[in-house]
Amino acid sequence: MKQAVHILLAVVCCGLLLPPPAHAVPGLNVWPSKVEVSAAAGAVKTGVLAVQNQGVSTRTLRVLVVNCRMNRDGSLSYVDEDDPRGCRQWIKASAREITLNPRANHQLLYSVKLPRDASGSYSAALLLADAARQDLTPRDYQDLPGAIMLVTVPNSGTRAADLTGLSLRRSDSEGYVAQVLINNRGTLTLMPSGLLQLYGDDGGEKLRLPINDGKELVLPGATRALDVPIDRLEAGSFKMTATVDYGSVELLQGETTVYVRGGEVLHQQAAATSSGKDGPDRAQPAKNGTGPTGAKMGPASQQDIAELMRLGTSLYSSGDYAKALSVWQRVLKADPKNAAAKKNLERTRQKLKALKGAKG
């Protein structure tokens, strides 16, 4: 039974969360290509990777474990050296080399042993290379098949992020692309979400689009560019704003003014951006009368609460009731007597219940 529990790893099913290692080695498949491990500090977790040789010749493969770093576009670089948020030293494979006959499968066992001082989120990659290639460099790692390992210690770590850039450009095809830059300064992996809004000279809202609708991750220490496609945009001057929820009490905000004419972005003012406050994981349970995240906190500012209320209203109006429900809950954690949030929370719950009933 214990062994079965150890093998329970949460597989990241959404292909947009993180790009898997490349599959440039012909005829070789690894599944799953991404796994997520949630374990307490000091614990040991085990799992299995299925390796399949679809080729017509016997393959001898070398097992490599390397650390990951996230690039601005969301791709990953693999490195041999130690990294504060890397965990390659915790991961052991059951074999250093494996030999696969044509059309054969192999179950590669691995273990993840967390140190007692582990806290927050970590990442590494388990890669497979032809054993004959002993001169591989980190650049060569990009072309190897394997699995990305995401390790998180529950109820630990800090959430801290900055919105460092907001811009608009023409897309490579038609339309435009708004780009929101998020810098993860904390020790937890983030999945930011939010709203991009454009306003005309008259102050009226011209456009409203979701930020990070694909639920992409931002690893600790990374600066990630989140692109928001815009199909069309009329000529004129626009105030463009971004409001981003990264899982903390406060929201990140950015604002800039863009000038569009003749299908081109002619000019853009420097963006005014915001930084989040350092804080522990909001999922951490309260202790000793401290705030909802387990850290001693003062009450959220009225501006923070107002922004959360606006975000919740926008999410509800756009039909994203689950996210709206989460926002109302956060408002009530920060301001338990907020009557409007209580009303909105109950209305959203009833909406979700009705939708669930309609689906049968």
C-alpha cells in the first residue's frame, strides 16, 4: 500500500503549462513528459517513466538528470550546474543506462528524495541520450527526449512577483500582440491570470481580453512574457491596462498609452508597472492568530479590495464563474464584513450549481 501511495504523482495534463523536452531522437518516446510531485520536506517519492523504442534498431541510452531554467518565451534551458531552485541532486534513476530492442518498452523507475530544509517549488529534467554520445553540451540537451519534473513542498515558500513590462506590437501575421512581462521573485511556481483592457480617448472600454488563458506557468526566478493576441484594432490613441492575479492578496497592475495608425504601432509611452509584496503561499494554514496565509499581515488596502472587486465582476461578466468565486473568497479573507463580496459569492455559487445541474 505504501508503495502505491509513493507512486501517486500528479501528472500535468495541460500541454500548455510547460514545454516538454524536445523529441529530436528519432523513434524514441517518453511518457509522461511532465510530472508534478507534491511532497513534504524529508519525504521520498517514487514514480515510473515509460520509454518506448519505435525504431527498427536496438538502442542503448544514457540517463541524464539536469536542472531547468525558464526563458522569457516560456521555453526551458537545461544546465549541469547547481541552481537555487533546481533539484537534480534529489532525483535518482533505477539505471544509468538502458538497452531497448526495436518496438520494445522499458519502465524506468525514479525516486525523488527531498531534503528536510526544502521549501517552495523546484524543477529538473530527466533526459535520455544515445550512450555513444559522451561529448554532449547543455545546448545538445535541448534536443533530447525526457520528462520535466516539478517538485513542490506544500504549505511552504513565498509568492512574490512584479509586472515589469506592458507593450503592444504588430503580430507576425495579422492583428496585434499585447505583451505582459511577469517576474517571479518568489520561491513558488506561479500561474498568473488577469485582464487586459483598452480604453479610448473618451474613456470608454474598447477591448477586454484574458491574460494567460492557456494557464502557463512561471518558474521561480524567471521573467515570463505572456502574449495576448488582438485580432483587430482601429486607429487612435488607447490607454492599455493589465491587471494580474498571481495568487497573493494584492494584484499586479500596469498601464501605458499606445498610438495606432495605418495598422502600425507608431508610439508608446513607458509603462507604469507595479510590484507585489513578498508573502508566503496563500494556501498555508493560519497559525497562532496570524492572517489567512499564516504570516502576520495587516488588512488589505481599500485600493487592493476595490481592484479585486473589479476583477471578480469582470470574470463573472465574462462567464468565468470558478475564477470569480475564488476572487470573492479572497476579498472576504481580506475584508470579512464586505457585504457586496458576500452577495457576489452566493450568487456565483448558485450560478455554478445551476450550471452543474444543467450538465447532469
